[in-house]
Amino acid sequence: MLIAAVIVICVLLAVLAFLLPRLSRRPQRGVSKTFGTAGNTAGKAPGKLGRWLRKPFDKSNRAANKSAAQGRKARGKMPL
């Protein structure tokens, strides 16, 4: 379920960044803030368990930021 949600978020951010590059920054920040808060909460577990629980949120955040950046980059390469 979490994987499907992350995929949907990445696709939405990429499409939004391609269509409206400037307006896509705010949703991207919101997604980053959400994943960061969830990761911080999961990271409070003791020891290695905290690092293991935080890792999926960090990777999801990285994937969402990368997809938005790729959408903006693709928009920049348009001939129009």
C-alpha cells in the first residue's frame, strides 16, 4: 500500500512539474515535509531499529524530489 502511494505521489509530482514548473514547488515541499515528519517519528525508535524504520521514508522522499526535478528538467528541454 505504501509503495503504491509513493508511486502515485511521484507520478503526480512529475506531471505537475512538467505542466506547471513554478507551481509544483509547494506540493513538493509539502510531500518532503510529510515524509520528513514521518521519518523523524519512526527514527525515534531505539538503536538500529530507528534507522531501519526511517529508511523507507528517506528513500520515498528522495524519489519524490527526483521525479519532480525530472519533470522540470523535461519541461526545460521542450522546444517551445
